[in-house]
Amino acid sequence: MESNENEKVTPPDSLPAEEANGKPNGEPKKRSKVFIIILIIIVIGGGWFGVSKYHHAQHHEETDDAQIEADISPVIPRVSGYVKEIKVKDNQKVHSGDTLIVLDDRDFKLKLEQAEAALATAKSSVNAAQANTHAARSGIATSQAGVQTIDAQIEAAKVNVWRATQDYNRYANLITDHSITQQQYEQALAAKETAEKQLQILEQQKKQASTQTGVVASQSNATAQSIDVAESVVKQKQVEVDDAKLNLSYTVITAAQDGRVSKVNVEPGQFLQAGQTTFSIVHDNDVWVVANFKETQYKKMKIGQEVIVNADAFPKHDFQATLSSFSPATGAKFSLLPPDNATGNFVKVVQRLPVKIEFTNPNDSLLSRLRAGMNVSVDVHLN
């Protein structure tokens, strides 16, 4: 009885868990079937995901380092001047030929009038040179006619000299036998000498007339050359007029192509230098994608392969595209400070090659909503 009293009575709450649950000591625990099922599902799912990714990687090349690109034309004035009027606003849609900026054209109009006046003067010089040439040619004809007249007079003078000489010879024979008077002899002698002197005078006049004819001919040639010079001046002045007209037309700056205007950073009254960039026009008739693939992805990529483009703005929409061309150099080579491995501090960095991708479905309604600079991800189908 004492031993029983000294025995410790174990309360029911302190019994072993196995006995409290009605399980005998030493029986192994049963693992939860739910845990095993979940583990199996995870393993199978992970394996399937890995296999699918591996299979996908064998037939696709992807990158999210890509952006939408478009032609962007700067609006640049060709002449310097003050802004008179601005015809567009920020983000406005414009068409080819639409007026964008109007410059003050008063100075250019004055230059055009000055050039036109100089052209008129040059044309008058041509008319004057032509008149002088015509007069010189008329002088040549007159001189030649004078020479012919003198030739006729010389022939007549020669006849007079012959007749006077014959008379003198007869009178000289008659004076010896005193058949004529001394006065008659002297008259015959005077007539002979007068005829000879008259012939000499006419021959001198012919020489002078011939010389004058040569001078007039030289003057005519000179005036003819002056016509060529005057006509060259006319051409030069015409070029100046055309240049003034062209500069006047440049005071109206128009859009080169269809597109949308960027932020307009010009105000009326502002002075613009020729060649100064004012704002830009983004052409919306053609957009494409430039994707920067790693050089390790370049091996299987070829021109003409199908590409699926997903824009961040439209994540659930697939844009159909095709691989168009490869850049001739990596993007780093076109940077301001291209990498130079000759310095000795060589660290190999995987380079990226820009690839141009063009859209192939022009009927895609969302294509017109893409804007230059938007981020996209591309998936190139290698097979």
C-alpha cells in the first residue's frame, strides 16, 4: 500500500502524444500527402518551364533593349532674318508644303529690286554695244565705198597724166623749131605736172582711206567683243536676280514632308541665323524598330526572319515585323568615346549590335499610334 502511495500519478495531460492520440510508442510518422503532391507539381512545373525555355531559346532570340524609331527632320532657315509669323503650334499635324515660319522679307525685296535694276542696266549696255557695232559696220561700208571712189578717181587721174604727158611731148618737139610759143609750151608742162601731182594726191588719199577702213574694222571687232562682254554681264545680273528671288522664297519656311511638329522654340521677333535649328518634324508615315542584340545572339540571326514586336504601351498586342538589316558596327563604336582596348586596362564587355526591324502589316490600326522613342520588346523567330 505504501509503495502504491509513493508512486507518482501521471496526469492525463502529461501522457505522450502518441498514447494521447491512441498510437503506440515507436510507430513512424505518416507524411502529409498534400506536401508530396505540391512538391511533385513544383518539380514537374519547373522541369517543364526549363525545357520549354530551352526549346524556345533554340528557335528565338529576344531582347527588350529596343525602341521605336522614325525620321526626324529639323526645321532650319536657309537665310537669316527676324521671325514675322509662326504658323504652327506644338504637336500639330502638318503636310508637305505647309507654311511653318514666315520671316521678315522687306530687306530681301529691296535686294531683289536692286538686282533687277542692275539687270536692266546690263541689258541696256548690250543694246548700246549692238548699236555701236552696227554703226561701226556701217562705217566700214562707207570707208570701202570711199576707197572705191578714190580708185575710180585714180584711174581718171592716170588718164589725165597720160594725156598731159602726150601733149607735153608734142609741145616739146614743136618748141625746138619754134612752131609754138613759149607760153603754150609752159602750159603743156604745167598741165602735165598738175596731172601727176593730182595722181599722187589721190594715191595718198587711197592709202589713208584703206588705213581708215582697217581702223573702222578693228573698232567694229572691238564693239562686237563688247557685245559678248555685255551679254556676260547680263547673265551675271540674271543670276543675281535669281539668287535674290531664291533668298526671298526662303523667307517662307515650309514642311518638307508630312508629320507632327515637336515643341516650337521660336517666338515672333526672334532673330534666326541661317542654319540654326528651330524645331523638328517627326514623320509619321514610316516607323521602325532598332533593337540592340548582344553579340552572342547574332550567330543565327538573318535578314528576312519573322519578328514579333510588343510595345510597352500595348503589351497584349503583337506587331508583325521582319528583320531588315544589321548595323555595320556596334553601338559603342558610334559613341562619343568609343572603347579602346589598346590602353592596357582590358575588360571584356559584351557588345550590342543595332538591328533594324521593319513592320510588315500596314493595316495594323495600332501602328499609327506608335511614337519614336517608345520602348518595345522583340522576338526574332530563327526558323
